[in-house]
Amino acid sequence: MRTELKKSSAEVIRQAGELIRKGEVVAFPTETVYGLGANALDEDAVKKIFEAKGRPSDNPLIVHVSDKKHLARIVETVPHKAELLIERFWPGPLTLILRKGDRVPMMTTGGRNNVGVRMPNHAVALSLIAEAGYPIAAPSANSFGRPSPTLAKHVFEDLDGKIPLIIDGGACQVGLESTIIDMTSETPMILRPGGITVEEIEDVIGTVDLHPTVTDPEQKTDIAQAPGMKYRHYSPKAKVILVHEGDLAEITGSCTGSVGIISLSEIDVACKETIVVPDVTTLAQDIFRLFRHMDAIGIDTIIVNRIPEEGLGLSILNRVRKAASDIN
Ligand code: TXA
Ligand code: MG
């Protein structure tokens, strides 16, 4: 299959909407990362997403809507706390897990009775969903296990020949995927920290639980509860080492081969590539792109220097820890 990479325009969005209605798969930009979308209500279309990504079919997809009113087509009920979160954070990088409605096929939810839903804060994504006339199921548009794509060219690197169209909408503003919160349990539980921080959520609905894998990806987990944790994620080809405490010079000194460092503070360690990022917001935007960059220039060990364990830092740490872990 020939893959077209086209700059976003009204015409391209029309073409993409038509492809979605015909049961095809299209990659499109959101504020978090690029998504690989298909009609969420069409089982055969959704199957194509899993095939293009090489993703195991028990790993459920997030359903994207362009209007809060469309939630009723997808979920059974919206609990009060979920309504509060929607009011405050949609459109935006927050996915709510809710009881699924009958029209959503099991293919979309990986066999679960719950469905993840979000309304992205990106003009291209919103017009595409509206144009298609269906909710769009979309995982990140990387091939399975690779860092999520924050530029259209990342999608092309991974999926050239596998999908008909990639809409180029420039760089993603947030750079990390949405925060996922399970609203079906007594106390809501964060399954994946992302673009909306835990602190922001607790300001609106009070205390939430954190799934143990949020801070420790090596935790053994029940697939039914946090399925995203079963498989290795976000990984560059290089080995990733997270430095929390301790002497950076000592650690880099003991690495063999080409070493690259990503740091939030100035450091004076000599290595092949040193990237100093000014603040956590910028690091969130850039982390996946930097992983791909390090691979492209032949780095074989990426050292990520200390990141604060709060706010967006917690979300970045979650991705880095997964990339650094050996779980497969
Ligand atoms: O920002 C994002 O969320 C991006 C953009 C494209 O919207 N999407 C994204 O999708 O990151 P994906 O599939 O790469 O990650 C979604 C995670 C997966 O780990 C999946 O297992 C989990 O969400 N998930 C989806 N539906 C779920 C459900 N019903 N119950 C539990 N976890 C669910
Ligand atoms: Mg993903």
C-alpha cells in the first residue's frame, strides 16, 4: 500500500473523513501524540489498527469524540465525578474509563466491558472526527513498542506502506499521551499519568488512587486492570538508564559504547550527545522525539538525569521507567 503524507487542509480532512467512513485507517495529529484512527464502531476497521501497529488485540483502544454530547453513543452512564472532570478538562489530554455502551464492539475494548474515551484538544483531530461522523478509536500511531510519534515523520518511519494516509499537523504540543483514569471503581484510579497531572485532577474530584504501575512498571499487574502495563512500551533501541541519585560521572564512566544524556540541569560530563532541556513542559514535549533522535545518531545507552516525581515529571518518569524496564 502507498502511504500518502499530506499537510493538513480542509481538503485533506475531507479525504481522511471519507477513508474513515469506508472502514480505512488514517494517522492524525492530536495535542498529545499522533493517533492511528478508525471508526470505533466498525469491528473490521478497528482490526486494521491492530494489524498496522502489530499490537496484541487484548490491548484496548481509546475512543475519541468531537463533542461531549456524543458520549451517550459510547458509554452507558457518566458518573458525577466523571462529569466534573469532563467539564474541567475536555477537550484535553484526559481519558476516562467508563462502562461501555452496546454499540461499541469488543474489538475496540480488547474484550472489556469498559471503554476509554477522550475529546482531544486539537483542531485537526476534532474536524476529522466531525467530518467522519463516527467516534474514532485510536492508539498512538507508532509501531508496537516504539516511542510514541510527536511528528508526522515519526509515523511515516513506523507505518510507511501499512496505512493509506498520514495527516501532518506539525509537532504535538503536549508530547506525552493522555492521563488515563478509571472512573468505574469506588475511588477513581489513575492507570497512566499523562498530560493532565494528578494534582490537577485531585483539585476537582478529591483524592484518587494511583495504580502501582504508575510509579513502578515492574509491578506484577492484573491485565484486566491496567492492560497497558503488560507489554514493553515507548522503547528506543538504545538501553535506557534513569539516574535518580548518585554520581552521574560514575554512571556514564561505567557505560560502554556511545552514551547520550538527557538532563533538566546543566551537567559537565563528556559523552557523545548531551541534551539539556529547560523545564519539564519542554521535556514532556520532547522526550519521545529525543529517544528517536538518540537512536538515529547511533547512541546505544541513553541516560536520563533526575526528574522531579510530581506534576508532569511523574508522567515523564513513568515513560522513562517503562523504556528502562526489561518487562516484555
Ligand atoms: O493521548 C493519547 O491517549 C493517545 C492519543 C492518540 O489520543 N492515545 C494513546 O493510545 O496513547 P494507546 O492505545 O497508545 O494507549 C492507550 C492505553 C493503553 O495502554 C490501553 O491499554 C489503555 O489505554 N486503555 C484503553 N482502554 C482501556 C480500558 N477500557 N481499560 C483499561 N485501559 C484501557
Ligand atoms: Mg501507545
